[in-house]
Amino acid sequence: MQKILIVLGVFLMLSISVNAQSPQEAKPSFDCAKATTKVEKMICEDSSGELQNLDRQISQSYQDTKAKLDKNAKKALLDSQKSWLKTRERCESKECLKESLQSRIKELQSYTPHTSNAWLGTYSLQENLYTGSFTIQKCKNNTCEASYFALLHKSEFNDMHQCDISLKLQIKSQQEAIAYFDDEDFINCKIYIKKNPQGIVFTRDEKAFDSPDSFCSTMCGNQTIFEWGDMYKKEVQEWSGTYNFSENVDSQNIDLSKSRQQIFRFLDCNNEGCLAEYESLYKYATCEIRKDDRILSLKILSPKEAILRLKIKDGHNVEKICELTLQKTQKGFRVENPLNTIESCNTGLSIFESCGAGTNPDWTMEFIKEQ
């Protein structure tokens, strides 16, 4: 028995000596002889070997994640990695770099591509004398542009404070994101966001924000920083309403032989989208699609962008879903890439089975919102 224990002890010590790396033996994922940036040199010069090990873990996590993705998702992951590398290069200390490396490892291990569209939109809160809005837009590879605007009336006598800042938003999942101020002085001022069906809630790293040496509290004017823990609700009324396009239509004297009118109504909007209706008049032909027909629906991506879904039949009388992207204009909306839409969606003289000839929506026109 004693011999067995001795053998096991020797085997354990040999295993430890083989697997353990001394600081001198630790190596990052790149050749230190070719290190050029200050961060690469900082990693190579870390005497503890900690940064080298973390860098190697990132490389392995990146390769493991990449192996699970399709071609398009791999491109998104690469762009995401490039974006993170730019952020990493702003670190001036080992502590900052260590935190950045550890955070990226966690991101890669839980990486979920293409989740940013669910976050697009404007979220607002009005409470007592405070009014604030947070807008998320222009997302690419789970990194979005964001802006925050707030007003605080300190009293009824126009003692007013204001905040108007731009932020970056890193999407972690369908429910979690991190906002940060893209400035070296504010690199540790991370704002944590949780999303639910009603809106979003902001929390902060209290240690970073409450420290007397921190710049975080100076991001905004006096007391106009986020209302921590309160619900900012998503605005959905941006798309709600009636939009129309018309030619030669006079309510007093309609000449049906020359008239053309098309109307979209977006109704019963919620955080995800709206029901839709469509009416069209072309010479003597008419079209009327009601929301209860469930042929049309609108998916809201942001206050400026939405997807209109149409249930139609192709030339072989087979039912299919046609999707087109709508872009908000100052007066209403236009269709993105209208010629492509015409080719893919306008399958005949009438796009809808129950409608008259020539009543198809004219995707090349601007539909004006009724006031």
C-alpha cells in the first residue's frame, strides 16, 4: 500500500511539473519578437505570465467559437474581434488589460451572433421632473451606436440641467448589453443594461461610478445621468398611423379614369410591431386589405426602420411571404431598394388575390403620414 501511495505521489508531481508553466515559460498566442503595439509589449513583458495565459485563452476561445459558426457568422465574429482589439489598445495598465482580456473570454464563450436587431429603438422614461431617452441604432456585428438625452427641471422656475451624449453598445445576448463612453477617461464607466418585453433597465458598477477619483459621474450634467433601476419603456408610436400616396385625387371632383390612390395603416402597435391595412384605388379597380385578414404585418426594427411582411401568391398560385424594408423619411416612409422589391413582390397585375388589376403598391413612391 505504501508503495502504491509513493508511486501515485511521484506521478502527481510529474503531472504538475509537465502541465505547469513558469512565468518565464508562459507564451501568448503571438510571437513576442514581432510585438509592435504597446499592449502586445505589455502582454509579453508581464513577469507573472498572467496576461500571456489570458491572451492564449482568448485565441483558443475565438477558434472554438468560430468552428461552430456558418460563413456569414464567422465574418461577424471577425469584425467583432477587430472591434474589441481596438478597445483593448486603449488600455494603459495591466489591470485594465487583464479586465479586458477576461471580459472578452467570457464574451467568446457565450457568443451569440445577430442579436442586435432586437435592441433597436428608442426607450424613454418620464418621472417627476426628469425626462430621458436612450436610442439604439446602426448596429453591426452586435455593436451599436447609441445616444442618451435627458432633461432635469430642478424646480418649477426653469432651473434646468441637460445631458446629451453618444455611447457604444455591446450586445451580449437578447437580454443583456453593456454601454460605454468611447473615451479613454471613461473606459471603466460601464453601464449594464437588461432588456425585457416592456423596455430596458440600467445598472452601473457602483465602485467605478461612486469613486471620488472616477470620471464616471461627470459623463452628464448635474443629476441627469440614468435613473438606475427604473424601466425605460420602448417607444412604439413612431410608426403608428396612416400613410398615403395619391395622384389626380380631388375629394370634390374625382375622375376615376385618371385617379390613383394607395393607403397603408399601421395599427395596434406594440414593442414588436403593428398590424397593417392597405387600400388602393386605380382607375375603376379597388383593393381593400383589413387587419383581420392577417395578410399584412409590420415588424419594427427601430424608430427609423421596419419590415413590412406581405402574404401573397406567386405565379404558380403558391402562397409565400414577401418582406421589404421601410425607411422613415421626414414626411413618411419609403421602401429600400424599390426595384428589387418590385421584382420579388409584384407577381402580377394584382399582388393580392382579392384586389383589382393595377392596385399593387407603388414601391418607388414616398408614402406621406397623415397628421
